[in-house]
Amino acid sequence: MSEEPSPYTTPKARVDDAPEPANRGFRWKAVLVGAATDLGCSAVSGIVIFMFFSWWLSGDASSVEDRLEKLAAHFPFMLISMLVGACFTVLGGYVAARMAGHAFLKHALASGAVSLVLGIILFHQDTGPYAGLIAVVGYGLHLPLAVLGGWLALRQFSGQSAR
């Protein structure tokens, strides 16, 4: 008669219930995808907003440069552009944090910093009457908005893991 181990006793071999530790390194891919999300969505929405307002305000301005000048002095256009851009900054921080899966705020902040630097380098700087306001508010709130996206990702992740 072969002796089978009893299911009611502890096993003779060591049982490891703990999962393998995950790689908790900094994930640059998540940061770059988050920054690309912010910049790409902001650029596309900026084009759509520009087309809408240039159609709405189409008057004596004939060239694109004239329309840009006219829109730079139009406060509702600037306000809507800033609000939409702010939403995409939050989205970029959220995407970076969720892709990283850990250190949510750090990845969101890094994504915001990358998108801020690339945005300053790549996009046309405004010289309209609201340029100072846009620089202070837009650049000043960019990193906190990206961190807000990371915080939202952290809250969602914490809520899922508690279930």
C-alpha cells in the first residue's frame, strides 16, 4: 500500500504563496506615451478649435496668419484652448500613471514635465495680448494638472485592488 500524503496535514515541501516581485523600476515608456497623449490630443483639438473659431469669426481675415493674430486677441478662443489643453494634460498624466502601474504620481509628474518641455520647444509661442496670462496660468498649472491625472489613476487603482 502506497502511502499518500494526508490532505489534513501540512505539506512537507515549502509552499510559496507570495507572488514574484514585480519590476518596480521607472518606466520611461509610460512617461513618453503619457506625454505623447497630452501633446497629440492637444494638437488635434487645437486644430479643431482653430477651425471652428476661424469659421465662426471669419470676417476680413484672409490668410492663416491673419486669423491666428485675430484669434490670439480673442479671449473665448484662448480660454477654451487652455481648458481643453488642461484636460489633455490630466489625461496624459493618467495614462502615464496607469501604464506604469506603480509610483503613479512620479510617472505622471515626469510625463507632465516631458510634455511641458516638448510643448515649449515644438509649438508656436503666443505674442497676443493674453500671452503673459497664458504663460503664467498654462505653464504654471501644467505639472499640477499632470499630477492630478496620476492621482486619479492612483485612486482608481486603489479602488480596484480593494475589491
